[in-house]
Amino acid sequence: MARSNRKQMQTLERSLITVQNPKSPISEQYRTIRTNIQFSFVDKTMRSLMVTSAGPSEGKSTTTANLAVTFAQQGKKVLLIDADMRKPTMHYTFRLNNIIGFTNVLTQSATLLSAYQETEIDNLFVLTSGPIPPNPAELLASKAMETFLEEVYKHFDLVIFDTPPVLAVTDAQILANKCDGTVLVVSSGKTEIEAAVKAKELLLSANAKLLGVVLNRKKQQQGQYYYYYGNK
């Protein structure tokens, strides 16, 4: 393995703080975010959640992975799907192979039950991206995606999608109106206000149910915290 790939894998493994250090203040913040998301669905059941960001390197995949862990820790059977079919990372985070995954299921070259993988965390399963396709947006907009959602809801309590940044490609917008809720991740000191506002506008124009915004990398005296802002 190349040194850069090994370093990337080690970094991503450390990002699962809700597993490595569940009593830390950051892990508690993730549980707070989980609770706030659940408050948005008091009158109905949330079956699917999408996490995205305005631009790259803003912490959306780390947020997605840790949120998936916190929901699984509640006893829900959770499927985390790496829908970032352009730059997938979840197979590194959970130390899984990425030979067969989401793209294989959508192209009907593999079944859902044969494609998803168990993790070391109880109740948490991962469907990696699979081979990078030439047409991610078309796959997400296809009839096969509708069929996929119908099937996945039969097997899991909650499905969480990690998607590409909103401003980079159209994938997140396509998936947004198929999910029960969307969370936007922004990075303190990195995400420009104009970019965040534009990302919000694009999501709302796609009929996304924007639940709120997670502000990460906001440093406090006791370390790095994550904050959740409702969409009210």
C-alpha cells in the first residue's frame, strides 16, 4: 500500500470518535445532533437521511459515519450507504473492501443482500460505493434507485446516505427529494457564507426536507465540537 493511502486510511479510522471514545465531548455532540434530528420526526417515522456539504473537505463523511454509529447504538438497524460514487471513503473508514457495492446494486449486477457488509459495530451495516461509474447522477435518478429504496426499507430501520458536495455535482440534489431528511455540513472558518447559502438554496429547490446545519471544526477550550442548527 502506498504511504499516502496508508495515511489516509489511518486518518479515516481515527474519525470514528463515537467508537474510539464514546464518552468524549465530541461524541456527546453527535448524540445531541441525533436527538435533534429525531425531534424533527415526532409525528412520523424517519426511514432515510442524507448528509451533504457545500464543498469538499468540510467533514461531511466524518459526520455521516459518526451519526450512523450513534443511531446504531440506539438499537436501530442502520445501513450506511456511500453514495459519493466519485470520491468514496466509507470503505476506508470501516476497513471494508469496495469490490461490490452501491453501483453494482443499481446496475443490477449484484443484489442488496449480497452487497452490504457487516461492521464491527452492532446494528450498523455499510454498503460501499462499489466501482466508480461514469454516470453517478443518472444512476441516482434512475428507476432502479426507486426500486432500491423500496427494497432497502424492508430490511433496515434507517438508511443514511453520504453524498458528494452540493456545489460540485448534482448528485446530492437528485437524492435529496428521495430522502426523508437532509443535513448540511459546513466547516467553521472554511465554508464561505455565500457557498453555504447557495447550497441551501439548491437543496430547497430540489424539494429537500432540510432538517438543519451541522457546524464542525468549531474549536473550543476543551477541543473540537460539532453544533447542530435547526432549519427554523
